[in-house]
Amino acid sequence: MKHGKKTAGVFANYGFYLACGMSRYLSLKMPRRKTKITVDVNAPEEEIIRQLNEFQPAMLSGYPSNLALLAGYDELSIHPDVVITGGEILTDEIRRKLTAKFGCYVQTHYSCTEAGEIACECPEGHLHINEDWVIVEPVDKDNRPVGFGERSDKVLITNLANYIQPFIRYELTDRVIVHDEPCRCGKVTPWIEIEGRTDDILTFEHGVQIAPMSLYKILEEVKSIRRFQLVQRSVDRLELRMMAEDRDQAFDEAKRGLRAFFESKGLTGVEVRLSDTPPQANQTSGKFKHIYRDFD
């Protein structure tokens, strides 16, 4: 961070999301400082690369799957001192890819818009809970507490710092294991294993790859959709499963948003169909994916 203290985030640059909201807040608080930018994750890759190359951040942050796609471009020529990921699980494969591309420390954290920074990764790779900021309750499907070392069905969080809009026992659908055994890093706070989002990167015609978070953000903006699941059935066909009060209206809005996004990527032949099947977890693993590939 001694190299200019400039930070760049590749996130959704709209809506009341944590990264976008924090970026706007800091810009208003310190308008004269030009040390932070947010690049829209849904912008064309060449535009994202152009902005990052011009800005030359000392710290780069973003969704793991999207940063992994950007790391595949030789045109991206930046030299950050640290890469910080969030919003999705940082897999070992993506961590290795980002480390090889940028040659720096790659870290992750666990956060959400409703609670802010829930846990931060230590050098041992453990996500220590930020206990003075949030209460984390791992529970089963009936909201009964589960003990240390047991996998939960979901998490209830209570934000201790948000006095304007309190969130008390707010439900997150992440499955976690909370550990109380000592960590070699020296921190004494409990640490957490997260199953979290394990969505797939989708590949379309001509090898065009789309990070799942880009599609997730589009569908999340359709307010009438209560739950959704987007399944890729072929290189040019998607199946949308969803729960909504007015399914036809919600599907029309979702389809328009997805079509506009695909066209911006040069994909004009992608078909989106509405499914009668509700969103559902994998019957073998029990894991729920919002976006995944299901064809040979």
C-alpha cells in the first residue's frame, strides 16, 4: 500500500451493495482524494482492463470468479501489492491463479451488505469472526443452535454497529462450521468455515465465459423474485427456475436484463426459458447453487 495507496474494486457499481455503498460513502467523505475507484463488474472486459491499467491500483478487490476471468487476459498489466476477494468462496485453484498472475498476497473475507465485515482471513487461512461488530449464530433448518465443529444449515447474524437500520438475527443461507479450537496465528476469536456460494463459471459460444456473480446481480435486481436458480442446459440455452408472486412479469423483467447483458458481451443467440421446476438443492450433496452448468 506504500505504492500510492490506490485501491480499485471490480464490483456491481450500482444499488445498495456493501462494496458500492462503501465506495460512494468514501468518495463523498473525501472528494479530493483520487485514491479509490469502483469498476462496474458488468462492463465489457476491455473497458475493465483499460480502467485498471490506467489507475494502477496498489490494492485490487473483487469477486473471485470475475477476477479469475480477468487474470486470463495478457492485456491486464497491473502490479498490486495485495488482492482481496469477497462475495464468493475463494477456491484454492482461483487463489493460485491470482497469485501467479499478480505475484502478490491474495486474501479473502466474509461479509454481506446487511452486516458488513463478518470475518477476515488470517495467515493460517482461517476466517476469524469480527465479534465486536456482529453476532454469528449457526443454526439448523429449524433455527436451533448447532455446536462448535458442526455444520449448520444457515446463519443468523445480528449487526452490533448499525444504529440506523438494525438487523437482528438476519438469515443468511450459507452453511458454516464455527470452530473454537486455537489458531496458530494467535487470534483468540472463533473462526468459521464457509460453504457459501459455489456457483459455476458459464461458457457460451466462441468460448465466452461469464462469471456467475454478474448474472446473480442481474436477477437479484428483479425485486419480485423471492428465489431463483439459473441452469445452463447448452452453450446457448438457459433455464430459469424461480419463485415469484407474478411469475410472468418477473420472468419478462429477468429475461430483458439477461438479454441486454448477453448482447453487451456479443452473445445474441442465448435463449432463456422459464421452468416449472422450483429452485432446489442438489439431491446428493444437499448444496444449493444459484447458477450452474448441467450438460456434457
